[in-house]
Amino acid sequence: MADLQDELHADPEAGALGDLPESLPELPATGPRTSVLDPDTAWLERARAVLAAHPVADGYCGLPWALRHLPWFDLELGESAVGTDIPRLREGHVGAQFWSLRLPEGLHGDRAVGATLEQLDLVRTVVRTHPEGLRLARTAGETADARNCGRIAVLLGPASAAALGDSLGILRSLHMLGVRVLTLSGASWASEAGLTRFGEEVLREMNRLGVIPDLSGACDETVRRAVAASKAPVLCTRSAARALRPHPANLPDDLLAELGAAKGLCMVPLTAEQTGPTVRDVADHLDHVREVAGPESVGLSGTYDSGTAHPQELPDASRYPHLIAELLRRGWPEPDLALLTWANAQRVLRGADFTAKAAQLRRRPSTARIAELDG
């Protein structure tokens, strides 16, 4: 796995690091603010230049569930009832976004499957009716192609494991419909004790298909076992540093280190509950995850339209330049920012596809049932 991942670095289709503008805005030295640009504006302009070359791959957006409750909407013109629309995505330099197929608490069985399929249908309708702004993507290549054509790539997932029950056939069906990420938390086979035998079989089938495991919200033992057992990189689509904020979905340092060693990706959410009420708090978490897990294992997760409050400077998807400006002030080099915003997510997508192609040569579709392995 390490040999495979060593080959997966920054995505050349997303613009090489040398593609940044030759003359980024000069930042004032010490002394009075007599330059053309004051310091705050200069940092912001430099952040926009970085994002123009390396846009944001946003790890989580709750828009599908939010749109279910609107009688009418137009994401191309702008939609004030939600925090995500095409004008704000463009202003925020978002090049790709994972659209969550989340389920309310307590929804299981046929109702969970039905709600997931309804959201899939809604996402396809939304993308089809906004062809100038959005494009569905399944792979890293399709994601880069959408960005190069001036579209925002929409990736399906994370979906909830509650929609599977104990049926790997449903997992395969969701994959055929385009689902790329599955959240393991909430499943009976991914409990406080970790993955059961059936849970490990689900993980192997996900690797075979190219469905990326999302470990946010799972218990520590499940995270630890999934990181160790998965042949493809794993995601935590909404996890920050527990050392800075003791939220249950945040990761302790030992798990961050294990995630980094396995070339997984921790996508830090822009939520006040998990990271704090200011952009500086979010930057603190990004600093910490980068230090513990490494620059190749940290990403961004807007978590907009998911029913959570956001830091005061980051109320919607248009504000990513303000976060990148804060990181530039802290001395983040441009190669690390390129990994954070775009290249790390592309690497994980490519890793899942490469692992799936190899696994499909060795494994047939699994027909295992939970009663057979966990009974």
C-alpha cells in the first residue's frame, strides 16, 4: 500500500505548483501601512491566487437533505435559503464537493434505503438542471476534467451505512449509482468494540469496489481497525483534533498519527462545535493535524447546510479565501496549501480506484451475510 501511495502526489491536472502567478501581491514590511494594499487585503489577494491554481475539494456538504425542504430553488442565480450555491462556490474557489446523503437518526432498513435513493435522485436532478455550474464525477480524472471545463465537480457521498443493513448487494447497487464514500458509524458491525468479522468483510468489499471508507463519528477502535485493515486510503470527512477540542468526532493524536502513516485523510470541518467560533480556531486545528498526521493527510470540510453553526468569519462556502489567508499569515508554504485544498483529496480518490482495479482481479463479489460471520 505504501508503494502505491508513494506514487500518488499532487495531481498534475489540477495545476502544478509552478503554475501559481509569477507575481503574487507584495506583502508590506514593518512600518506604517503606506503600500497600495494594506496587509489584510494583500494576504487575501495572495490566498485567492493560490486557490485559483489549487481550488478547494470540500469534503462534506449537506445540501441534498437541505434542498428536500425547499419548494423551489435556483443554485445558479443564488439561493439565500441555503449556505451553498454556485455563485458562492465560485467566489470561494471550490472546485469539487462531496455531497452527503445523510440520514436522520433512527432511520434504518427500507426507510433508510428509500431516503438514500431519493437523495441520489435529487442530486442528479440538481446537477442536470445546472449544467453550466455543476458536473457529476466519480473519479479523480473526472473531478479534474470538471474543474478544467469550469464546472464544480459533485461527488456522491458520504452515504450512511444504515442504508446497507447487512446487504453487500445494496453496497454494490449504491456504487453503481455513483456513491464514492460510505460512513461506517452507526452500523451494528462497526461498534464500540471495533469492526466485527462482517464489518471487515464490508471493508474488503468497499476496497474491491472503490468506495472510500469514512470514519468520522466512528468509535476509536473502529477507526483504528479500519485504518489498519483497509487496502485503500480512508477518509475522516468531518474530524478535527481532539487535543484542541474534546468533541467525540474529533481524533486523538495517536489516531491522527496512525491515519497519517496509512496515508489517510483527515478533513477538518469548519464548524464552531468541532473547531471553535473563529477562523483562528479552525487554523489551529489545521496546524495541529498537519503537525501530527503530516501535510499529506489534512484536508478541508465545509460542512455547510448540515444544520451546524460555523465560525463567524466562515459563514458559507464563499469564505475559503479568508481561511487560506490566515494560513498564509502563519507561514504555510504554498506546496502544503496545494495539498490541503486539492491534491490530498485527489490522491485518495486515485488510491481507491487503483486498489479497486487490483482487488477485482483477485476477488469476486462477496455474498457474505451478517448471520454467517457474526452470528
